[in-house]
Amino acid sequence: VQLQASGGGLVQAGVSLRLSCAASGRSDGMGWFRQAPGKEREFVAAITRSGITTRYSDSVKGRFTISRDNAKNTVYLQMNSLKPEDTAVYYCTAGAYPNTIAASYPYWGQGTQVTVSS
């Protein structure tokens, strides 16, 4: 499965942004991780194929929403009330039941930069 992420950009704090990730084929669990400069890659959100089960990191819970459209093999990350600390490269991932362990996901996209200015 190949993943293509898009939707990143430079925005001001408080605004919204939506990331998209298109998969080349059927995928089970899909999710997002992010990596800020000088920091380790961290879990953001994940969702099962059915969409029934989602999981979020504490830092984004209540502000970010993950969803998916299986007809388009696409997962979305709606990011509201963005903060400067959300600045990172966001990576789309697939292939595992929603969990926080990056190594458990076999498929990764190329990443899309999100920069939030104060």
C-alpha cells in the first residue's frame, strides 16, 4: 500500500487545516503521526476501517478529528484550534489496529509539513 499525504501548510494559530491521505489500495487501520524538529515521532490519531474505533493523543483530543472514506481509500485529519506546538511534519500511516506504536504500522506516507505561527 502506498500512501500520499497532502493538505499541509503555513497557518496562524487558532485556524483550522485538513490533511488528507490517499492509499493506493484497501487498508485496515489508518492513522497519523507527527515529528517536530529535534523530537521523536509521536502518535496523533488513528481509526479502524469501519470508523467505529478512533484513538487520539491527549495533546490533540478535542481539537483534531480523524475520519475516513473507504470508497476513496482516504483518511482525513481535521485540525482545529491549531497551536504553534502542533508544528511538525505529519505522516500518514496504515496497516495496524489503532495504537500509539509507530513500529507496528507497516505502511508510511512521505509526510506533509504543518507550520503554525503565533
